[in-house]
Amino acid sequence: MWRTRVAAACVICRSLANSSCGIKRKSPLQNLHLVSRSIHHPYYPKFQRPPLRISIQQFSSLNRLPLHKTKLLNVKHGYQSHRNFWLARLASRLLRVRYLILGSAVGGGYTAKKTYEQWKDMIPDLEDYKWIVPDFIWELDELVDFEKLLKALPDADDLAKLMPDFDKIGESLASLKGFLSPGSPGETAFRATDQGYDNDKQFKKGLLGELILLQQQIQQHEEEARRAAGFSSQQKRKVSDKEKIDQLQEELLRTQLKYQRMLERLEKENKELRKLVLQRDDKGIHQRKLKKSLIDMYSEVLDILSDYDASYNTQDHLPRVVVVGDQSAGKTSVLEMIAQARIFPRGSGEMMTRSPVKVTLSEGPHHVALFKDSSREFDLTKEEDLAALRNEIEIRMRNSVKEGCTVSTETISLSVKGPGLQRMVLVDLPGVISTVTSGMAPDTKETIFSISKAYMQNPNAIILCIQDGSVDAERSIVTDLVSQMDPQGKRTIFVLTKVDLAEKNVASPNRIQQIIEGKLFPMKALGYFAVVTGKGNSSESIESIKEYEEEFFQNSKLLKTSMLKAHQVTTKNLSLAVSDCFWKMVRESVEQQADAFKATRFNLETEWKNNYPRLRELDRNELFEKAKNEILDEVISLTQVTPKHWEEMLEKTLWERVSTHVIENIYLPAAQTANSGTFNTTVDIKLKQWTDKQLPNKAVEVAWETLQEEFSRFMTEKKGKEHDDIFDKLKQAVKEETIKRHKWNERAEDSLRVIQHNALEDRSISDKQQWDAAIHFMEETLQSRLKDTESVIEDMVGPDWKKRWLYWVGRTKEQNIRNETKNELEKLIKCNEDHPAYLANDEVTTVRKNLEARGVAVDPCLIKDTWHQIYRRYFLKSALSHCNLCRRGFYYYQRHFVDSELECNDIVLFWRIQRMLAITANTLRQQLTNTEVRRLEKNVKEVLEDFAEDNEKKVMLLTGKRVQLAEDLKKVREIQEKLEAFIEALHQEK
């Protein structure tokens, strides 16, 4: 029985073994149960595994090459009876298995090597891309101990504690899902939003929609109550309606509070999550350049447009939100609530907004503010930074206001970033006033009106009209102005502020309802909002104001009695509505503006090619840089002036400045002395006094004037065909400002005084060449003075007989008197050649009487004045004669004029003066080249740097049609390029 079962099992096994073939299938015996595999076959004493089926596994490359298969080596398998020669058969089979294994190994190795080579060829060479990975990455394993870091990492349990509680979040989402399920009040409320913004604001449905539809449900219940009233008496109907209304109102408030808490919790969680995400994105700000946000790109375009002079009829029609309102109406407070920070200076009833303030709101991880022209960030979560920001805005406003004015048209640009802020650009304008008070400029009212009209006349500007709800509506000024600029109300949003005070003070609450419904004012608007911006305390925080606003509207009768709709209250709803309207207007108008600037750019480029075909389009800044390089090159040219040229100019100019003092105050008085000893003593005393008081200062003045002349010559010298006269005004201004700032070294006079004193004390003439040079110098000086004296005498006495005969000119009466006096004085000198320089009183009387005897009445003062010039001429001629005699006096000078009647002390004096001039010129030249030229170059650089920062100065100094055309072309190109980049980013965001 047992053998029969075994034989049957063997038949089954044999059939399975014969039918098995394939690449990756196991042997049929291997597929059998363990029990059947362990059965002892009668023809096989022990179970043997079938021979191996050799196959090469399939491979695929990185680029998915086609699979390569190898032909299987079929080894026939079967179970044969145990007959003779079983040892030979066993040996042959073992040998065959060896060859099969060896062949398979060789073939598989070759195939694997070939496949590896194919993979290696397909892998790109990454050696050229090693620069992408910083060097410190390859050194991290040396610098950082990763095993310690791995041990320091928290366990899975600790990480689980750091993760948010997903169970609680799931419960919140489940409750929210149940609330929004079909048929629930929340699902109905989320359908109540404006139809115009359904596509863009699906994610903003919430409490407001619920409030709207719940109020509609109340109205429906009221209508149902009225229809049901026909089946009961009138008294019961009133009681029933009132109970239903009270019941529905209580239900509304309960639902509102419940849902509001839920939304607040979810918004808080969402805000924290968004902040974490933004902070994570902000970590790599120093490693990579972050992409600018959409609103920042748009704000840059507006900043450029604010500086652009629209002289080619391409006006700025890009949208922005213009905030206008009466003074102290609360418009600044509304703007602060939208920005979620108290950023503006405030005062009690006085004008605080003195210039337009452009505020760009954008979303960011931190609540910060910064100015366009500054890199400092103000942390709006710290009260110290808030106070500093308010102070900075106030300072900028006051600096922008010109003298004699109260407000300014200059725009202050400010960016505010923070989590949850709506992206938009707002412009806060000075409040509209009805009366000019004391301390204001007379044209303040008209200036504010013109500023407001200039911003509101933009057809794409969104007008945010702020009206104070605590004052009578009839006192409003801004509503009439807004209705003039936007009569159809297609781009106006009306905001009623201080509704809490209005509810208390207004006798008829229906008046507030009329204002919000647009029935009280003649103006029209896209939407009407009622907000509360605090209790009037300037120290209130934004959070406390928001809580007060929400609490007020929750308890307000205006909402309970349906006078106000839920979507018309709170600054949060206002912010959402303004942002929606802003971006809608941007999408509708930005491409049209880009096309307009594209056409303007083509016109400007055509005009430039026609007028300046050979010149590059250099704007004012580029022209200034070119002029700056030219001016610095010209200053460098001062260092190339030769020392000989400096010394010649200095010596010549200094002698021209001091020669009169030397002749009149030193030489002439000393020459009147009786002997050489007195002459030398007088000369030494006067030279010492002159050196101590006047000479060093005169020398420094001469050096500074010489430096100015050379600097001016290089600055004004034309460079031939390459000279560009467009830089002339700039160079002249730089020269004047540099000369004004430059001051000579104060210590130069002290050192120069010592050098000059030592030079004048030296009397030793070493050789004949110096002696002859001194005589030549003296002769030139005296001849020049004699020529000047002859000219003065000729003017006094009139033309001589030759000129009168040839040119038919005559003498005046005074000239005749002077001529007679001159003749009489010349007789006096001829009688006494050693006459002193001054006339005695008796001599004056004698001359006057002699003239009166000839019928010439003369004044004693005229006699003395004429004598001065006559004696001066006589003295100069005598000095020139004596100078000629001293040409051969060098021999006597070496012997100190012993045994000689010739005395040449005047030659020595002029040698001392000449030597002092040469030494002074050399000293001043060294100061110029070593110190003052470098200081002048430094001053020029400072002046150029100051001019580079002063745009008004550049506009004033670099003028002309060419400059203005290049400026306009640069601005238009920049505007067009930024607009195109913004439009591309706007389309990508869609």
C-alpha cells in the first residue's frame, strides 16, 4: 500500500519535472511540499537537485537601454533507472557541470563588464561641475563630527512631542466640516459673497457671509411671520413676530460668537504656520538672491514714475489707493489699522500729514518698515522702533516743506512688511481744510486741493474717501471734491470712521444708515464701510483697537437692527475689499500703460538718432561721471608743472606784490641818510619789521593765488575738438567751491618767516655774477619806477609842445598851473642837487610867491604834491647813474670799500631782496608740490562727491536739450522694462 502511494507520487513528480522550463522559475521539486520532497524514490536512493539552469540576469542602463537576453543552456533532465556504468555516467555529468559553471562564470563576467562600460560611457563627466559645490562641503567630514551630531539628535519620542497635535487639528477640521455641511448655517453663509469677486476670493468666505445670510434669514422669517399673521388675530401676530425676531437674533449672536472663536483659532494657527514657512524661506537670504515680490516690483515702478517728468504726454495712470479726507477725520488711523502698526506721527487737532506718504504693503515673515532710500529696518513689534519711525517720518516731512510753505508735494516712500498684510500701494495725502489758520502759509488750502486733485485725477486711482462719523455730514468738504473727480463712483470706496461716537451722539441712527447706503451724500461709491479706529487714545495698540472694534460691532444696535450689513463693518473687511479692487484695477490697466510707454520710448529714440547721431545716450549721472574723470585728470596735471615754472611764477608775482613797499618804505627812506652806516642800519630795521609782520603773509597769499591761476587755467583750457562745452558750468562750480574750501597750511607762515629772515640777514655776495645780477635787478626795478613816475608827471602837467603841435591837444588850466609849479621846482633842484626829499615851509612859501609874481595863484598842497613826483624822478635818475658806476665796484665791495669813495650799499640791498625772493619762491614751490596740490586734489574729490549726492545741483549744472532727452529716454526705458517684468510676474501668479 505504501509503495503504491509512493509510485503515484513519483509519477506526479516526473510529470511536473518534464513540463518545467523558464528563466526565473524554480524547479518543480522545489515547488512541492516539504513532505513530498522528502519521499524516498525507489529508483533514486536519495533525492537529487536538478542540474542548474544557467541564465544571465537582465540589465538596464540609466537611459533605459533595451534589455539584452542570452540564450539559455538547456540541460535535459530526467529520471532514469539505475543500471550499469553508473560510475562513468556520474563522472561525465560532474565534468559537464564543471564546464557549465565555468562557461557561465566567464560569459556572465564578460557581459557584466560590457554592461558596466556602457553605464560608464553614459554617465556625464562631472569634473567640470565641481565648482557648483562649495569647497567647504568637501571638507565637512574633517571639520564636523557627524557621529556626535547623530548622537545629539532627539529620539523619535522627542520629535513626536515637537510635532503639532494632529488629533486636535482633525477635531477642529471635523467640527468645521460639520458646520459647513449641506443644510447647516455655515454652508449657507459661505455662499454669501459678492458675485464680482467669486473667482478670486473663494478662500475669504467666512464670518461676514454668515452674518449676511443670517440677516437675510431674519428678514425671511419676518416675511413668513407677516404671511402667517392672517390666520390669527392682530395682537397675537405681533407678539409671535417679536418673539421669533428675538429668538433669531439670539441665535444669530450665539452662532456668530461660536463661529468667530473658531475662525480666530484657525486664523491664529494659519498665521503661525505662514510665518514659519516664510521664515524657512528667508533663511538663505545671504546665500542666494531672493526674488522680489509682486507688490515690491509694482512699487518700484511707481517710485520711478514719481520722478518722471511727463513732457511727452505719457502720464502716470497706474493704479494706487489714494487716501483723502478732511483734517482729523481719521484717515491716518485707518491706514495704520490696514498696516497693523502705529507708524504715523499724530497730534491733537493740528496738521500732521504735511506731504504725501506712499506706503507699500506686502507680506513677510517679520513686521518691519523701511524707507526707499535707506537700508535701516524698523521693527514694528518694538515700541522704541515705532517711536523712531514716527520721528523719522516727521523729520522727513518738515525737511521736504520749503521755507514759507506749510505742505509739500514731495512724496515720502515707505514699505511695510508683515504676516497677514494685504498687498497694495496706498498714498496718504494731507487732510483737506476749510480755513487757513495762523502759522499756515496763505496758499495752504489751495495747495492741498491741488495735491489731492493731482492724485485723484488718475483714471485708475482708487479713492479711499474718509468721512468723520462723529461730526455733521454737512460739514464735509472732501465728499464734494471726490464727487467732482469721480462723479460715477466707479473707483471710490467710502469709509465712515468713529462710528462708536456717531452711534452715541447721533439722535437718529437712520442717518448713519443713509450715509452707508449712499443716500445722504451726493457722491457715489463702489462700496461703503463703517469702522472704528480706537477710543481716541494715542497710546492704544493695534490689537486693543481691533478687539474694541469687534466688541463694539458685536453689541451695536446698528447690526442688530440690520441698519448695517456685516460685510460693511471692521477695517479687516475694508482692507480685503480695497486690496481686491486694487489688484483688479492693476490687471485691467497695467498692459495699456506698458504699451503707452513703449510708444514713447520709440519716439524718444527716433528724436535722439536725428539730433545726436554720433553721440552715446549718456544721462545726467553718466555725464557727471565723465566730467568727474576729466576734472580729476586736470587736477593731476598740476603735478606735472615743472619746478622751474612754479618758481618763476612765484618770484615774479611776489616781487610785483612787494616792490612798492620795498622802494617806498625801505629804499627811499634809507637813501636819504648821510652815510653808509646809517643806511645799513635803517635797511636792517625796516627789513626786520617787514619780515615779522607782512612778508610771510604776502608770500602765502601769492602762492595761493598762483595755485588758483594754474588750477583755473587747466580747468578752463579747451581741449580742441574733444572739448564738450556741456561740462563748463560744472567745472566752474567745482573750481569755485574747491577754492572756497581750500585753506593754506597755517604753519607755513611760521616756517617761511624764519627762512626769509635768515635770507635777508645775509650780505655776502660770493662772485661777480651775483653782483651783476643784483645790478641788473636794481636797474630793471628803477627803470620801471621811473617810467611810471614820468607817466604820472605827464598826466599832471599835460602834453608837451610836440604832442600839442602834432595832435592838436591843449592843456587844462590846472595842468598849466602844475606845469608852472614843475618848472619852478626843477630850478630849485638844480640849485641844490643834494636837496632832501621834503620841502621846508620857507621853500614852499618862496615857490608860491615866485609863481604869484608871474600871475599864477597856487595852493601849498599842490606845490608839495608836485614836488613829490619831481623829486622822485630826480632821485630815480640819480640812482640809475649810481647803479651804472657800481658795475665795476665788486672789487671795492670785496675790500669793504676801503680807500674808495664809491659806496654800493644799495646794490647789496637789492641783492638781499633778490636772494630772499628766490629762496621764498623755492620754499613755496616745495609746499605747493608736496602738500597743497594734494590737498587741493582731495578737496576736488570731496566737492565732486558732494555734487554727486546733490541731484538738484546736478540738474542745475548739467543742463540742455541733450541732457534732458537722455534723461527722459533712460526713465522711459526703465519704466517699460520694469512694467514688462511686472506683467510677466503677474501672469505667472495667475
